[in-house]
Amino acid sequence: MPRLRTRAEVLANANKIRQMIEGLKLGLPGLDLVIFPAYSTHGLPQGDGHDDDAMLNTVGSIPGNETAVLARACRNAQVWGVFSLGCPAEHTLVLMDDQGDIVQAHRGTDCDMPSVCAGPKGMTVSLSDGHSASAAELIVGCPVESTALPAPQALALAHHSYVAVANAAGFDGVRCHFGRSAVIGFDGHTLGECGEEDYGIQFVQLSKRLIREARGQAVPPQGITSASCGPRSHPASRAPAEAPHHPRP
């Protein structure tokens, strides 16, 4: 979690993120999507409570100078990115494609964008954990507090989706952030998890084929009723009992 007070510091931080993305691509050539935690671009205002003046000094616009730097990173590294931006309204998540175009935004903007869209290699992505996210194969969340989202495992099972949760980590000068970013499989198992350290990175491989096969085979649970607890075979399939036959002498 960066501590930023001026626009110059915000732009310098955005360029630091760009350098991280370009370096990650060199070390992980198969990287398709990178996700940064809440307030990682503009920082969280500090002081005795939230400093409104500091917030106004660092907020940006979408699109703006910061998104131009992040778009350059996506183009240079040929990766998609989820970024958290500080806007005048509230913290906003954006999904950029590998050409640097914003294809989805969540909160803080009036953009008329879909809540689910095709992401890297065709896997559908949503930045919302609402009802509309049930159509997404990957749900991305960047909560500010540990209780801001349902438990990732429960979210994955409820929507039968992969879930990636990017949490801020480290000490920002005022408070400690909880970290523990994780990627959860569509069956509720943890595929990868960071610790509480600064700049922790976790690389996970997701399968579009496996999740689509699993969704196609999933059977909705049925309520237990007296009928469902009855005989395994239908009554009509059982022959009636015959009377005992005694041959005549």
C-alpha cells in the first residue's frame, strides 16, 4: 500500500507498476493477466482519519495520465491488467486488455460497460461479485477491508467460478494491511496464496477447458423430500408379488 500525497508521486508510482509488469513478463513468459490490489495506484489517504485534501491532490480521471502509463505497460508486456484507481467518487477497478484499452470498469465511473466480458484467451471476467458475475469464469475482487467480500471459497462455489482476490499488504505509515491475496479454484480449493509480505507475487494457471467441462457437468442440488428418500426403483418397475403355487397331486 503506497503512501502518496502529490500527483507527481502518483505518476511515479504508476511508472513503478509499469516496470513491475514488464519485469514480471520477462520472468513469467506465460503471463496473461496481472492483478493489483485496492488503492495500489493512488494510495490510501493518510493522517488523522481520511485526509480529504490529500485525496483531492492525488485523485485521477479515467482515462487519464495514470491509465496512459498502465496502458503502455499492458502493450509493452502484451498482458491484460486489473488496476485500482482513485477517482473523485470512489476507488474504481478497471480491466485493460493487452492493447491498453479499458474494457471493463467497476465502481466510481458512469461508463456504460458490461459487468462481464471476454478476457485473456477468451475466459470471461467480471470485476463484480454481484448476481451478474455468475456468468463469469473468473471473478476478480480487490477489497479494501478483509470483510469487504464474501469468503473467496464461498464465492467460488456459489458461482462455480475461479476467484482472484488481491489484498493490499504491508505498513503504509498508519496501518498494517492484511495481505493474503489468493486465487481459488471453481471447486473451492486454494490454487495459490500470498503471505503478508510487501510485493508478494503468486502465479497460477487457470484452465478454460476444465471450468467449462465442470460447468457443463454440474447438477443443481435438489431438496430432500419424502419422495426422494423412497425406493431406488420406480414402483411401476417392480413386478407384483405372486401367490405361492402348490402343484396338485
